Amino acid sequence: MSDAPATPSSASDLIQPVGPKAARSDLALRLRANSEYVAIPLLAIAIASALFAVFLIAIGKSPLDFVSYVWRGGFGTAFSFQNTLQRSAPLILTALAVAIPARIGLIMIGGEGALVLGGFAAAALAIPMIGVLPPIVALVLMAIFAMLTGGFWVGIAGFLRYARGVNETISSLLLTYIGIAIMNFFVEGALRDLSNPNKPSTKPLGDAYMVGKIPGTDVHWGFAAGILLCILIYLLLERTTFGFAARVTGGNYRAALAQGLPVGKLIVAFSGIAGACAGLAGFFEVAAIQGRANASLAAGYGFTGILVSFLARHNPLVIPPVAILFGGIVAAGGLVQRRMELPDATVQVLEGFIFVVLLTSETLYGRFSIFKPTASKDRT
Amino acid sequence: MNDAILTVLIAMLGGAIRVSTPFMFVALGECLTEKSGRVNLGLEGTLVLGAMVAYAASYHTGSPWIGVLAAGVAGSALGAMHGSICGLPKVNDVAVGIAMMLFGVGVAFFFGKPYIQPTAPRLDSIPLGFWTDSPSLKGALQVNSLFFVGIVIALVLAWALRNTRWGLVVRTVGDSAPAARAMGISVNLVRLLTTTVGGFLAGVGGAFLSLSYPGSWNQGLSSGQGLMAVALVIFARWSPIRCVYAALLFGAAGAIGPSLQSVGITQGYYFFNAAPYILTLAIMIATSSATHSARDMPGELSMAK
């Protein structure tokens, strides 16, 4: 368990009151210490953007053009911003799939697989229900089934970690490849819709069985579900004994065992919840965007979600804004490609720059005295 | 029916040799890196970037061997990046590996776009099947010279780790960083070098993918081979020789799908494509333990507990 990144979850982990002076300015201290967790990731984004700008100049493209197209394609107009929000929904949910296990000390990167399988499970379950059950019942059942499937899938990685000590990072990524293969197996075989000769897909849900838009917007309900889940998960992690037990386990595995905490159940439960979030993302991709399950489900949201969660320092309340930022970049990808004649992997390169610089910036924590509370200067 | 089984077995033999080569290179590179006590999960990205660079270099220069070298250099660059970042305090090597994986794949796809169409000169194979009349056996024994290079590297690596001063330094750094520091060894420098050399080997593995088998460059070229090779090192218990055996086993698993296809069994193609992943997972389950760390594991390794 000792291989997880250090993620102090709140200021109280860092600063214990050391004397009356500290207690007096507790709030100021918290602000001061917490601002480090905002300033350093922002600095990392700035440095990564600068490096990416140099990269663009080196290949003869203008970084200013890039910024203006990302703005226009992702944020500038009401239409593009709604598109961005739509794209950020799966990012929020797959980021949660990384953030929740991180709390218990696990680096799970199986969100993509849980998304694909969850979406596929929803589409498969829909086939016998279309025209039989009313849409609202069918959609709720599909969402539940998608979450169960995703939860089961990532839960496997959690269970293997606890029961057999299998490295969860590798196993969750392997499960992603297996999950995509399972979907392809069915979509190209038993569950293929033969009336669609172009792309192997399951039977379409049809308009009546699609998730609608949030009234007054062009954004589907997945976005609202993502925000709601972020709040619920935050409360679960920070305000319940269940979340506290998980934090203890993540902080010190042996201590948790010695305390008699049900470590195995906690690990499996947290992995399961994480997978359920990603599975729900798959449900919305199928029931609100694609209308059927096919290979386009594996669009890489699960991988961008990893970056979103790390940037948000695995804090559920910070995930939505970060996800919206990246949703915008992903949404603008097409425009950037066409107008600047850049390959479609441009966004991936930018994400790679940000991810690498962000993790490098981990080394900066505790280096700046400006963030250090004066009363605890002698502490490290 | 017997003929069909024979054909499948021969195709699996040939497939095992062909498919195993990239596994072998990545596993050997990762083996060296992990021997020094660090994990580089980013070798999947290195493999893909190596494949792209090799293809591009071979296309522009007309010499596939320059492509192999270029892939190694590109892989070393990624390895050096990983090695130097992880040398900083408080940086988590597993997380950096994930980032390097996404970075390497992104860069490879970015620069690889113009090379999807054209064909580059490929590495020649050595026809070891000259003694037989069976065309399928002849085909199976078309072995690429990189396969033998890999075996030689495995032998040299195994010997050097056991018998040279350099090998002792790497093993000391991997087993106990404090002991290495007490000996006056720069732990970070040793790990930087092993990660760089590991990246070189993984890059060469990528060159095999694009220049020999499957022998073209596209975005679906590698899907997890680099990652599986990392898992394979755990299975091989950090021994270069066992890495070769493990790579052959994985190669055979990876060859099941295409071999069955060669006799017309296309049912469950995707299922058999998943066979290597399932095998990897099964092996990890079988060889890991919840209570004690794996045998022969370098003591400094943060992964696998």
C-alpha cells in the first residue's frame, strides 16, 4: 500500500496545532497550507503549456492559434460550452474512478475498461426491454446494470490486490484490454445488429429510450449525475466513518490492520464504487450520445480521467472544474485538427506534457517557505 | 483434422517466435530497470514510440537497421526522462510511468500520422526452414535476427548481473539503497542509467513490431504488449533468462488467435485476441501472494509490495 502518491487530504493532516499561537490563526494557516495544493498544480499547467507552446513553434505552428481555437471550440460560444460540458461528464465519472481508490492507497487505471463494459452491458440489457418496458424503467435498470458491471470489473482488481497481492495498476489496465475485447467479441458476434452493415454495433436504442437533456440546455443528464456523485463521494470520503477507515488504510496499511479495520472489504468496496462510477459513464455514453454500443465507446475518456483525477489531487470537489477544462480541450480537438492541420493526437500530446510536468511538480511540495505555517517551521 | 491441429501448432511455434520478440526486449529492459529498484510502467509508450521512430527512420534512410538504432535512441530518451524525473524526491515512479505511457503513445501518434500509408524497408528474416519441404514449417521458421540478438542480450545481461562489478552495483542499488549509498554509489545515477538502457531495449522491441512483425505502422500496433512485458518480469522473477522463456510463452498465447484463423476458425477471434491479457492476469494471480513478497524480488521495488 505504500506505493500510492502522497495525497494529504486536508489541512488537518499537515498541521497539528502546536501551541496557542497556531490555534489562534488556524483558518489562516489552513488557507496558507492549502494554497500550496492549488498553486503547484497551476504552476505545473503553466509550465506544461509553455513547453507545449515551444513544441508547437518547433513544428511550425502558432501557439496563439491553438489557444484561440481551443477557446472557440471549447468555451467561446454557448453551443461549444454545452458541448464541453457534455464531454466533461464521462471525464468527471472516470476521474472519480481513479480518485476513490487513490483514497485507499491504490492507483487504479481501469476506468476505460469499466466505461466500455458498463456501456456495453447497458446496451445489451436494453435489447429485450425496448418496446416492452416504459423508457424510464428501462433506463434506470440499464444504469444500475452498467454500474454493477463496472463495479464488478474494477472490483476484481481490488479483490486481487487484497487477496493475492496482485499489483492493481497493472491488473486494472489488463482488465481494460480484456473488457474491450469482450465488448468487441459480442458486438461483432452474437449481439451484432445485422441491419447496420457499416460499423459492428448492438441494436440501436431508438429515440424514445435515450436519456434526455437537462431542461433549457443541450447537455445530457450525465453531467448533472457526475456533479451529484462528486458531492456524494466527497461526503462519503470526508464525513463518514467508512471514508475515514479508507483514509486510515491508505495512509498506513499495517496500522489499519492492527486497528482491526475490515481492510479487504474496504478495498473491494472502494474499487467497486470506483468501477460503478466509470460504468455509469459508459451508460451515459450509450444512452445519451451513441445510442448503441460499439468500438467508439473506447474513446480514451478513461485515460484522460486519470489525468483529471491527478490534477484534482484526487479531491472529488475539484474534479468537475478540471474535467470541464479538459472536456473543452477534447471538444475543441476536432476544430484544432482541421484549422491547424494537426494530427488528432495533438490533444494527447498536450495531456502527456501536462501529466508528466504535474507529476514532476510533486517534488516541489514543502519547498516553498511561503506556504509553511510559521508556528510549525521546525516540523517537516 | 490432424492436419489442422498440426498446422495450428506449427503456426503457433512460428507465431511464438515472432510475437515473443518484442515481449523479450521490453521484458529484458524492464528486468534491468527493476533490478536497480525502480519500476518503469511507461514502456508501453516507449514500445509504440520506438515502433513509429523505427518505421520513419527506415522509410527515410532506406535502412531498417538505422531504424532499429533510431528506435533505441528514442526509447533511451523516454527512459532517461523517466529516470531523471523519478530521481527527484517525493515523485512516485508508478504514476510517472502511467504519464510516460500516455506521453509516449501521444507523441508516437502525433508524428506517426504521415507514416501510416507509405511502406518502409523491413528487417529481413533468416530462413531457418531450408531443410524442410513443408511450406507452413518454412514459414514458421522465418526467424528475424533480432530474436537472436534478444537472446544474446539476455545471456549477456544474466552473466553481467551476476559476475561483473557493474552487475553488483545494480543489484546493490536494487536491494538496498542505503547500503549502496554507504558504498559511495550514486543511487539516482545508477537508476537513471538502468532506466535509460531499459528504454533503449524497449525501443528496439518497438522497432521489431513495425519493421518485422506485424511489420507496418499504425495506431493499433501495440495494445498492451509493453504492459504485459512489465508483468512478465514479475513472473520471470527478475531473471533475464527466465524472461526469454516467459516471452516465448506469451508469444505462443498471442499466436493462438492468428493461428486458428489460418485454418479458418474465425469464431471467437476477439476472445483469442484477449488470451495474452487473460494469461498475464492468471499468471499474476498465480505467482503473487498477499502475505509475502515475491521470491528474488529486488528489495527496493515499490511495486508488487
